[in-house]
Amino acid sequence: MPVRTLTAPAVVALAACASMQQGTGALEPCDAQHLAVLVGEPTEKLEEVPLPEPTRIVAPGDAVTMDHRPERLTVLAADGGPIYGMRCG
């Protein structure tokens, strides 16, 4: 079977499909986008909402593992302060 190359229009069409999938507003595996409304709130607010498993709360200076787990929600919050970020991983 001969090897075929993609033509420029096919490459453009594939790129458009990929960018459309990224812009669908689909939630991240750990739901960080949906929970971002909690940024600026005190950490006690986390007790009022269902959080995905696993979830970890990390303060500045905390030791954390560097393994990337897309399903894990990482909540960034200062000790005794507000939530300042959320991410998957």
C-alpha cells in the first residue's frame, strides 16, 4: 500500500477539529474549571461542596509529590487564608 501524505486542506481541517474540541468548554478530568468559583473563598467553603476523589489542599511551602495525576484536584490555599487557585494534576 503506498504511503500518502496529507494535503494542506486536510491538515487545516484536522487542526480546526482539534481546536473546536479544546474550545467546547468540556470540564477537565478533575473538574477544576467548575470549582474555580471557589477561588477567593475561605478553605472552609470546600466542606460545602462535593469534591472529586482524589483531592489535595496545598499551602505555600508544603511538600507535594510531583507525579501528574489528571484526575486529582489540587487546591492551592494559603494557611488560614483564601483559596487562590485550582488545577488538575
